[in-house]
Amino acid sequence: MKSTLTATNALRPFLADIPIGDTVLVGVSGGADSLALAIALYRKARDRELKVIPVVLNHNLQAGSREIAEVAVEQLHVIGYHEVVLRDLQVEVRDGLESSARRARYEEFERVMAERSATALFLGHTHNDQAESVLLGLVRGSGGKSLAGMAPVNGRYIRPLLSLTRTITEEICAENKIEFWVDPHNSQLDFARVRIRTQLLPLFEELLGPGIADALVRTATLLRQDTEALDELASAAGMENPDLNCAQLAKLPLALRSRLLRSAIYAAGAPSGSLSSDHLAPVEALVTDWHGQGQVSLPGGVKVERISGRLSLSQQKENRGPSH
């Protein structure tokens, strides 16, 4: 049970601040990572008398997905859970399959947290996921916040396994005789993350030597520290109103201005992580190179235009016509 002990030790600092007796959720897909987290939580939460409720979401994106979700529920019962939430989702694909599925998933997580009065929701992202996220942000040119990867704690969402590899989560399942599902999407090269996982990272290891994933995760940690400092400075600038004064924005250092613009655009409805430097450049031009240009269209239907010396942000929903 060496790997299981590693996971429970990783959990300890994340449980310390949760009040004794609270309810917490854990998102479970049926894969090794989330089931390993469910195993560790089941063992460790008893120390603080926490009520842990697994949440299994069926995204309905592939044949047999409901059956896969039901198998995950069965494995959770084997672990020892009596109460499990199983929900069927209808994913509206608006800005790519991955982004749309992620949005639907977190919307449902928020609903379940409200229904169960949950303090936190635990997610099973690992060291591998973090390295892939950093590379994905790099190739998309999405800025420092994207390169900083996933935060271990982001509001009520907690990712305690970011220091553990995918190999360890598979070992945890084996140690506890829990069967996990391997998502066929994880081998489909249509997805950028899969190409990074199966082609780019192995190529880097081959050409540059082992330890690339570790280096990427260390870089993410350092960038997150810088990101948090810039976030504080941006907040202190007092410019988080979506009706942004261009004269005031132009006086700010570019790093702060870019951060404020991204924050406002995401607040207006752009999907998290969807903005690249190419998206931001024409918005920046509305502030610093104004010569009467029209509105800028961004991911998520967000529109930005300059009106009377201010940036005005709005979100326009696409008219998709009747569904069949």
C-alpha cells in the first residue's frame, strides 16, 4: 500500500483547513487518477469526520458513456462509498469539444455543491496533467497565467495530487483492487492535449533527456508566484470594472494592462484559458493604437469595442436555430 500512503500523505495539508464534520465532494470520471483520489479521501477524511460524496458525470459524448459512469459508481461502492451522485449532462458544443465539456462539467459541479452544501470539491489532476497544461499554454501563446498551470487550490476546487504521477494513481488502484477505465479520447490525436502527451513530451524526453515534465511543473510553480503578485497589483489598480477607461489603462505597465484586459474579457464570458496573445493584440490596440477601428470578436462570443474613451465588453450568443 506504498502508493496509497503517498496519496493520503499528499491529502493531509489540504484537509487541515476544512472544518471537522463538513461535506466535501470528489469528482470521479472512472479513470485511475480520480478513483485513486477517491480511495485516498475515503481513508483520510475519516480522521476529520468529513462526509465525502463522489460526483460522477456522464457527458454523453461517446457510445456507452452511461454504462461507463455506472461502472465508476460500482467501483466507488467497492471502495466503501454508500452515497454517490450520478448526473447525465447535455454538452452544448460552442467553442470546441474540450472547452464545452469542461464548462458543462463545472456548471454541474457548482449545482451539486450548492445542493449538498459542500465546502470543497476535490479533483484528481496529477503531475502529468500539470506538465501537459504548461506545454498547452505555451503552444497556444496564452500568457503567464496559463503557463502557471493549475493551482492546487482555486476557490473551492482542490487538486491535491499535482505532485503525484499518473503511474502512482494506477498503482493505487491496483493496490486496492479497483478497476479503472481508460478513456479512448486519451489516444485520439484530434485533441491537442493528447498530441502533447503522446508525441511532444516523449520527443522532448528523447532529445533533451529525462526530467522534462518535472522542469515544466517547477516552471509552473515559479510562474504562479509571479502571477499571484501581478494579480494583487492589478487588483490594487482598481480597474476591474468591465467599462474600462482607456486613458487610465494606457498609463499602466503592459504586464498589468494585459492582465486587466484578460480578467475583464473572461468576466464577460470568454471560456477560461481561451485567450491567446493574438486575441489580445487587437484589444490592446483599442487602448494604445486607436484610429477608429471597429469591435473585436473573441472566444465565447465576447465583443470588445471602444466607445467614448472606454472599452465596452458584451457577450453575444450565437443563434443556432431549432435543435433536432
